[in-house]
Amino acid sequence: MHGLGPGTIVGDRYTVQRRLSRSRDRARWTAHDTTLERDVNLTVFPSDHPNADAAMDAARRAAGVEDSRLVRVLDVGVQDEFAWIVEESLPGARSVASLLGQGGLPAEEVRRVTGEAAAGLETGRSRGLHHQRLTPHEVMRASDGTVKVSGLAIAAALDGVDEVDPVEASRADAVALVALAYAALTSRWPVDTPVEGLEAAPRLANGVPAPSEIAAGVPGDLDAICRLTLNEGAGPLDPGDLAAQIAPWSREQVNPEAIAEQTTELPAQSAPVPSTAAPAAAVAAGRAGSAPAQPAPATSQPGVAPAPARGGSTAAMAPAAGASQTAAGAVQATPTTAAKAPKVAKVGSFARAAADRAAHATGMHGADDTETISLPEVFQTAEEPEEPPLPLLHTGSEPPSGNQTRIVVTILVGFLVVVLLLGYCGISSIGSGSSLPLGGSAPRHTSSATTPPATSPSSAPPRSSAPTSSAPIAVVDASGFDPEGDQSEKDSAASRVLDGDPSTVWQSEGYNSPSFGGLKKGVGVILDLGSPRTVHSARLTLGNGPADVTVYAAPSRSLDGASTIGEVQGASDTATVTAPTDLPPARFVIVWFTLIPQDGGRYRASLADIKLS
């Protein structure tokens, strides 16, 4: 930008030092805060930019979001023809795009980076802020492994796309996070919008190849999420949904060297397995035009795989139809699998197909034997049938003797006698109220009735207060719900409704009338169940007086598309609502107050406890 360069003082305190990036309407610089004597980063754009006010407002709102995974906004201002936003400096940090210049990250590091970024964006989403411009350039990894996301809401505001539907914005951020994971696994960008420094992923008729078709060692859950989200329009609806699906992840940075050290510490509980190394062709299959990874040196410890090649993905255990996937051409032994059998674990079908194509392309089939084992040989080893169990009788060509026949018949007769005895005892006990004589007593099922709360003559009765026999449903998280206000309603106190203590109460902000002074239709608490669940009933412990409450089951953090579980009017103390039998599963439960009692000089919604089943 004209008139701005090293040595320029912005805002009477920030000395501009070095330019980091520049585009048509904005630039990023490093600077030094002469007041607090610290380094900072500056984003500068023309003060007459058509979206300058929106960007400044987004920056101020982002400054109020506290999350260690989000780059902090420190200051905003306008000086002459410049508007500027000050963010914390991240010395030594590198973007994921920069890290991918050395190849894909280890699979579990991809899980960690994606999960941390998703958790940070979920915090922003809970405050009504969305990124909408997330690429591997905006996700940073500090020298200590800390993951930071920059540009929350600001870049989108500068581009004029800040006013969008919250549900669509949440989905867009979730898709961008999945694309980030895809790129980190494969070094390929799967979305149509190009990203500087990253090669585009190959295109198929139905989208892009699954990561396991390009890179080795892709965990089954990450592979499935990428395929469903990028090719089938399914997958997570928001960053929090994605974080829940890929959790848990490591708290510390995961790198190939650390994985190798962990592997060599495993006890050798199995027979020796031939040393293997990741074949270069498996990497070349998804990274055409880039230098193939060099095979890792073979390890001498029995039953332990060598460290993966630099830049390659690391194998990770993930459930996929009962089978586990491992890095192509490398076997990683665990105490569990080693104790069971010394067989080589099978490789996923997508990775096998990609490896076979790579082998054909590079002439590996029919090549002379070397010190490493090719992928087809690993597959052949993996598919060897287990040795059959020893037969009950000897397997010679002669028929069994008379003594052997009598032994088998005696065993079968004894087994039948026991079965008949147990059946007789079971039938004779039907209707007697007694239990089978097998030790212990049969459980007795009891039920109780709950008296519905009193209501005023003009109010409608509760939908139902009959308890259900369903098991309790655990709640992952609770927060305030204020969709018609500032998106926050005493969030820090919302967890009190989950602690089981009636003396700890969530209360809303104070209002001037029972109907919120005409400012909004209602406020409440939203509960996150972690995954879609079918709710049969909800028992509420209310606080300070009669209130009108409706309980909803919602597929997202919104009343849009929500189904009514039940409602009560003029309820106080406790109230139970029972859902209709056709209520669909939902991830979120919203307790929505539409009429609230007086508490002191103001009117407040109040909820002490909630139990779902």
C-alpha cells in the first residue's frame, strides 16, 4: 500500500517492520508495540474500503472471544487513509500450508491439528462468529506445537460475506476443516477454490479420491469423513460436530520421530515379523511430480515396525468393519495385536488399490527381490489363512474306534440333559414370581408417578408428566441460548444445570417484563448431546417462580427445524415433559423460556437442573 513501509508508525505506537503478505486490498506486516514493548502483527487496508466498517466490527467482536486456539485481536483503529487491526505475534510459527511443502503430516498430527482448529472455531461459533475463509494458510503451528487459527470473521468481513445464514456458515467452516485434514494427509487441496502453494487434488466423476487412495496410513475415520463431506454432501454440520467425531487427539505435537520412539518401547510379545519399509511408489501414487519419500531403515527389534519415511503419513488404528488399517508396506505392532498372533495386519482396500496402481506404474511387479518387502508381498502375508484348530478326533484315514465314539456320545447326552434341566426349571418358574435357581435374584422393575406441577386456571396442562423407562442420556456441554440477542445468555453459568445440585442455578440476564420487555421472544439453555439421540422425556428443576417453558429437540444450534418435546405453562419447582413417539433423533436439546418470573427488581429465567432420558 502507498505511504506505508518499514519505520512507519501506526496509531502512534506500532512501528512497522516487515511485510508478510500483500493482496489487492490489504497487507500484513510485522510491527513492534512501543508502548508495551512487544512484537505484533498488523493487517492494514484502506480506510475507505467498502467493507472497512464491517471488518473493524468483526475484529472487535473477535477480540471478545477467549480461546487459546484463536489468534488474539489486540487493537483496531483508523489513521488517515489506513484502517488497521493488531493481532498477537506468533514467532517461529508456521502455517500448515508451509509445513505441507515437506509432504503430508503424520496421520495423528493431522487429527490433532484439525481437532484443535475445530475446537477453536466452535468457540467462535458459540459467540456468533464464523471464519468462512479457512485454508491451510490460516492454521498455524507454533514451535511448541500449539495450534492457532487466524482471521476469525475478519477476512470474510473484508470480502463482504459476513452477513450469511449461521447454519450455512457453520457448515462451510466444517467443510473447510475437513478440506484442511485432506490436504494435511495428502498434500493436495480438494476444494475447487485454489490455494496458493498447494496442488489441486485429482478429480473423479463423483468428486476427489479418498485420502487413502493417495496416501498410506490414513485412519479409517478420517478417510470416511473426508469422503462423505467432500463427495457426498454429508459429514459434520459445524466445527464442534467435527471435533466430536475425530476426538480424542494427542495433547502434544505428534511427529514421526516420537512415533518411532513409542514403537521401539513396545514389548516383543510375538514371533519376529520381517522388517518392512514404506515403498516409494506408495507415496508417488498420490504425489506425482514430487520427490518420493526414502524408505526408512529396517528395525532389528522383532515385531516392531520401522519409523515411517519423512513426509509420509503415519499408521493409526481406527475401527473400520472390524479390520484395522496400517501404513502401506509397514507393520506397526501393539501389545494387543502382538499377543494374539504374529500375522501382518491387513491394509485398507483403497490403499491397496492405490499401491497396486503405483506398483504397476513404476514396474515393481516382477522386480528382483531386495531387502524390502513390496506391497503385494505384504498383502499376500496378510491374507494367509490362520492355521486350523486341532480336530477333536484324529484325522487319519481310519474311522474312529468304538471307544472314541462312546466318549463323544456320552458328552453329547450329558450336554442335552443339562439343557433340558435348565429349560424345565425356567418353565416351572413362569408366573410364580420366583427367579431361576442359578444364584442371585431377578431384578424387580418398579415405576413411580410424578405429580404434575400446579398451573394457573388459564394455563394449559403439561403435555405429560409420566416418567419413562428409558436410560438417562448424558449431556456433553451446556451453554446459554439467545438467538435473538447477542448470542450469549450467561454461558459461564450454564454448566450448573448439569451438576445435579439444585442449589446451583443458571439464571438469564435481567429483563423489564415477563415477556423480555418486548426485546425478544425468549431465551434459554442449549444442551449438546454429542451425537443425535432420541429423547423420550425431560425433567426440569426450575428456580424462582412460575414460568412458561418449551423443550425442543434440534438438529443444530437453532430453533429452525426443531421438534417439540413438550411444554409447560406457569410451571415452578419441577416439571416433566414427555416426547411424542415419533420424535426424530437430535443432537441438541433447547430449554426455551417464553414467560419468566420476577426476581427482585428484574425478570429472569431460571433453571437449576435437567435430566434427559
